[in-house]
Amino acid sequence: MNSRTAHVARRPGQRARWFSEIGWRHLVGIIAVVYAGFPLVYVVSASLADGGTLTGSNELFASVSGANYAALAGTRFWTWMANTLVVAVATGAGTVLMGAAAAYAFSRFRFSGRRVGLTALLVIQMFPQMLAFVAIFLLLISLGNVVPGLGLDSKLSLICVYLGGALGVNTFLMYGFFNTVPREIDEAAKIDGASHAQIYWTIVLRLTAPILAVVGLLSFISTFGEFIIARVLLQSEDSWTLAVGLYGWVSSLQDANWGLFTAGAVISAVPVLALFLFLQKYIVGGLTAGSVKG
Amino acid sequence: MYSPVTRGSGRTGWSPGFLVKLVLIALVDALGVYAVLAAWGAESWGVLAAMVALLIVANWAYFSKRALPLKYILPGLAFLLVYQVYVVAYTGYVAFTNYGDGHNSTKEQAIEALLVQNERRVEGSPSAPLTVVADGDTLGFAIVSPDGAVQAGTADQPLEPVDGASVDAGQVTALPGYDVLEYAAVLERQQEVTELRVPVSDDPNEGSVRTQDARTGYVFTSTLEYDSASDTMTDTTTGVTYTPNDDGQFEAADGTTLPVGWRVLVGLDNFVTAFGDDRYAGPFGKILVWTFAFAVLSVASTFLLGLFLAIAFNDARLRGRRIYRTLVILPYAIPGFLAALLWSGMLNRSHGFVNEVLLGGASIPWLTDPVLAKLAVLGVNLWLGFPYMFLICTGALQSLPTDVLEAAKIDGAGRWRTWRSITLPLLLVATAPLLISSFAFNFNNFTLIYMLTGGGPRFDDASVPLGHTDILISMVYSVSGLDGTAAKDYGLASALSIVIFLVVATISALAFRRTRSLEEIA
């Protein structure tokens, strides 16, 4: 009886306290989720809309059809998708291999020029490669006169340009992580007769796999969305990446191409979104260690 | 005891690893030698020298026992040197030249282009029976001289005598080394045929052979004449003499210049143009201010919202925390270019989702009004960027040392006091380097600006293609003319790039020094 009256008496106060401690967090959460999510709901709805125009996409889920997705087959969308994946996967893999090798050298060997090299990398990090796009364009014109595959309008040369930025961005991240792998392990292996290459490939790379995954993923994601260099270098529509191609659709005929664009956007967001959500834990670890996604 | 001692580059002998290395180096060498030969053929001495140097270093590094660290650094270093260090240095060089439309090439190429562009058919010049031929895919002409000899050439290959041609009724019917084009094929490539010029000889002053009807060739000679001894151009129709000036153009005594120039060093002219020229200085000043405002406000707004959400979700008693977190970071998992394009549609004035649905049919010019466009850019960047700040703030909050917080509680500090004196300073120390990188990233956030507003709305007081939401990097892009909307000016574009380099590097350097001192205090 006593406790019951106390309970009843406390109830309004309790609710206010619940709200001031927990409830408002739910309120904020719901608002934040709506804010973060409504453009995504919109793009899915627009991609399923019948008409395929900007005007006709405003009523959410008024019609559901796969017409826009089917229409993509009649465009260069899948070529662009393939180009983008080729470039992004090659860049991601190359970045990991070259960055890890350099980080290994800086972390494990003591050689003259090591300190200068590390400082130089730190300085180079401050000069974003994309700012030099005019010079890159001019360089590729002259390289293209010599070896056409390394000139403008080639995926290979785009990959090479991206790899040029690989060492500057991520070596430091890896270097720090490599330093946390105890040197005693390598020394033990060396005494057992392993060569430096065996130590690198079979021991150090396995122990540093998490950071390699992070660097590879971040490099994949930022290459996937890179625009300015791809736009300057890739001139024929068949070699465009998604960023260049989809921009072309929206900038030329926004209203008419809206259905195509939204369907393309949903498809091209899927690989990145999936990677991101499945490997969230690793990526977040890498982000807090200092990378920036493009 | 019988096996050789292993040291330096590892095992001696033919282990699988050594074989792999051998194959890889052989491949690199083969490609490298091919590139060297190609560079020789194209007479690109710079590329040639760089390739030779790279090949020598690569072979030395992988076969010497003393170059152990270099074995691991070289692959990345080679790309870094060519595609980053070199291009940054080259940007620095171009910034001091007038490279761009009208000044595209070397002086020799400019002279040749001038001579070619001013070629006219001279009255009464000789004509000759002509046949269109092809060497593979390249078109060429074969002509029959009055003495019956046959000469052939293409655009790159001046006319030279060819033996063994069959001539029927004054026309060539077969020619060794070339295919004679059928009439139908000529019609199909009519435009190419009428535009083709086959030089008479290596000397551009001698002119070229051209045709209008694919049956008769005429010699065209230039109305300009270049005299290499005095380094002057003379117009043979008017008699005016042009001499080279300091801007890389041929200039007559009355100040008129010939249209094709060459690139020369112009000192600080490009920087003077950016800061002092009437056309550029005004927009440049506005764009500089807006770039700073955009970068600072973007970092501040995303950080505050991210921090607020991180605090809101940082309570173990909150149910569904993981779901909230996952949903809130979704914008961050979308590639930036898609988000910017998506918002450009949603903010469309007449048909966009924001005006039509959220604001009930309003017609607000989100992307075309100078002030609203800036707000829109900031708003979209807030949507794009707050999840990143949310992630790093959550990480930082969770790794705060609990003992310090407890000590504050024991000392009787209230919630607000703890927050202001303990949590916030520690949080800032942890996140400051990331805020700086975020600033540098937004300072150059080309994708967002270009895809959302394209830099527009345009300034109405400028003859240059710049607008109210342009930031420095998108200004560089417009000025460079690589999008085809304006005259190319690589020199000015590179000078602006250098300005950005300096700003970003200075701020990073200052800020990193400050964070280090912050850490020492903390």
C-alpha cells in the first residue's frame, strides 16, 4: 500500500526524469535518422518511379516499376560501372602493396635518408595531388606521345596517377601500425633462416592485415568517387567512370535523365554501402587514425 | 655447412622467390626498353632520360645487396616522383609561363603552325594530276609531275619519289606501299581529303599540296615567310615584318601580333593578374573569402552536429543505440558525388523534392540565388559530413579516461563544469588533427561545388566564367579551360593552384604545431 502510493505519486516526476535522461535521446535519434535517411528514401523511390523524370518523382512510392533499371541496359552505365570497378580495385590493391612495402622499410630498416624520407612524406601529404590536375593533364599529353597507353583517355594512366598519390596518403598510417608489431618476431624468424622477403610476406603482412584492409577499402572508396582527375583525363564516353558519366546525365538534361540517374545511383551506391556497413568497425578505426574519405 | 651464407638480399641460388623477382624485373625491363625506344622515336628527351634513370635504379636496387630498403620503397617512390612530386614541380613552372590558348607550344611549332595556317593557293601555281591513296588508315596523296615521275606523301610524311607506280591516262592506278582509294571511299572521307595537306618538303616555307576535287592537286604556299637568320616573319602580301616580342608572339612595328604564339616565362605576371587585374581581382577576392568561410563553416557545423549526436547516443541505457548509429552514418557511406548530384535535383527550383513536397509547392531558388546557394552548399555539406564527425566524436568520447571524470566528480564538479573543463578539452586534443584534415579536404571540395551548383550563380560583373559559390579549386578548373567553356589559360590556373598549395600548407603546418602544444599541455 505504502509503496504503491509512493509509486503513483512518483510517476509524473519519474517520466520527466526519464525524458531528461533518456527520452530526449530517442527524440534526437529519430530526428537525426529522418534527416539522414529521407534523401535515401527519396532516391530509392525516384528510381522506382514510372515516368523517370524529376517532376514525376516527387510522390514517394506512387508507382513501383523496374523501368528505370531496365533502361540502364540501353546506356553506357554498365561500361562505366566496369571501368570504375577496374580502376578502384587496381588502385586499392596497388596502394596497399606499395604503401605496406614502404611502411615496412621505414619501420624495420635503419638506413641513411630514413628520417628525411619520413619528413618528406609528411610534407608531401600536405599537397593534394588533385590540385596539380593541369600539370597532370600536360604530363599525360607528353607521355601519350611516347606510349599511347600512358596518355590521356586511358584507364591505365588514370590508375598510375592515383597510385602516385598512394604513398603520400597512407604510408604514415601503416608505418604507425607496423611499429606496433614487435620486432622480436622478425628477429626470431631471421634466426630461423627466413629472408627479409619471407618475413615481409609471411609474417608482417599477416600481422598487419587489419590496417591493410582499412587502407585498401578507403582507397577503393575514395577512388570510386574521385571526379576531377577522372574528368580531366578521360575524354571518350566509353572510358568514363561512374562519377563522370552520372554527372554528364544530370548536368545535361536533369529532368529527363532523373530516372536513369537515380537508378544508376542506387546501383552504384550498393557496393560502397555494403563494404562500409559490413566493415564499419575497421573503417572507423582507420578514420580515427587519420584518414579522410573522398 | 655446405649451403652458402644467406645475407643481404636473402637466399642465393634459384629459389622460387628469386625466379619471381627475375620474371618481374624482366617484364619491367622489357616495358622500360620499349618506352625508351618509343621516346627516342618521338624525340621526347625528358621522358627518355627519366625512363633510363628509372630502369638503372630499378635494376641496381633489385640486384644489389646493398639496396635493401630501396627494394621496398622503390615501387611507390617511382609513382610518387612521377605523378606527384614532378607534377607539383611542373605546376610551379607553368605558373610562371603564359602556357595556354595562343601560347601552346614551342617557338618552332608556333612558326610552323603560322606558316600552315596562312597557306593560300598562289594564283597560277602549278597543278598536277592527283590520286588519293592510303597507307593503312592514314590518307595520303600521289601526284604525277609534268616529267612523269610519281611522288607520294601523307600529312606527316613530305612528298617523296616512289618507283614502280602504274600510271594510266595521267592518273596513278597502283602504287607500291600504298592502296589507291576507290571513288566511293574518297566520297566517304570527303572532308578528311579536302582538309589534308601534304608538305612539299621538310621546309614549311615551301608549302603543301592540297586538293578540292580529289583529282587535281595544287601547291599552296604561305603568305608568311620565316627568315631564320634574322628571326622574323614577313607577310609577302603586305610586306609587313613581324619580330618576336617578350610575350612569345610575333609583333609588327604597329603593335599587331600574329595569332599563334609560343610559351615563354612571364615572371610573376600570372600572380599579378590574379591579385591585380580588373577582370580577375574582384572575383578572386570574393572566392578566396568564400573558400575560407565555406571550409571553416563546414568543419564547424559538421563537428557541432556530430558532437551533439555523439553525446546524445553515448549512454549505455539508450535502447536501440546501434540501430540509431548505423542509420545515422548512412550518408557517409554514399559516395560524395552521388549525394551532391542527388541534392542538386532535390533542390531544383521548379521540380525539386524540397520545394515541391517539403515546402508545399514553394519556388525558392536554392541553387540560383547568391545567398541561398551558399546556404544550400553548406546545408548539403552538413548532411554529407556530420556522420564522419559523429564517428570520430563517438570514438573519442568512448576512449576518454574514466579516472579523470571520476576525480572531477569526487571534487564536486557538476555536469556542465565536468563537460567544459574536462571532456571538451580532451575531446579537442583527440580530434584536432582530424579537424585540420577535414578543413584541408573541404578547402578543396571540388566535387561538391561542381556537382551541386557548378560554381553558380555567375558573377554578373565579370567576363570570366566564375560564380558566387566557386571555391578556389573550382576557379582553377574554370580558368584552366579544360571543361571547354573558356579559353585555356594553364599559366593562370597553375598560379592559382600554387596559391592554394601555400594556403593549405601554411594552415596545416601552423595547426599541427598548435596541436602538438595542446597535447603537451594536456
